[in-house]
Amino acid sequence: MPIYEYICKDCGKEFEALQKFSEKPLRKCVHCSGKAERKISASAFHLKGSGWYKTDYASKSAPKESKKESDSPKPDCSSCPSC
Ligand SMILES: [Zn+2]
């Protein structure tokens, strides 16, 4: 569930709200019940952060694939004259 950042036009305070994608954005400030606007750039930052985590996880599993590649030269060796 993404965290949306809001800023209040009335009191100027910023606050975060945990909402589903299907949920409508908050319009009232939690501090003064004034007009609040959602900061869209904040949610984009959170999506970018999850993307970095995925690439980091993929790099950890990479060494297993490199081992498989090191085993592949064996069929080629059987065809060489020295064997
Ligand atoms: Zn406010």
C-alpha cells in the first residue's frame, strides 16, 4: 500500500496517509480540517525505492547463474583431442 504525502493549504503542515490505489485522495487536513492537496511526486519516489530493492535482490541471486555457466565448457572439452 503506497504512502501519500499531503500538504495543507490552510496551515501549511505536511502529513502522510497510507491509502490504497482505489481510495480517493484526502481533501481535509488532519491538523486543522482545511484544504489539503496530495503531493504526487512523493508516491513516485516510493515506487522508485521498491525498484531499487528488486535490482539489489537480483544481484544476490546472480552468482548461482554464473556457476551454471562455468559447467557448460565440459561438453566442449570432450571433443578436444587432449581428452
Ligand atoms: Zn491544515
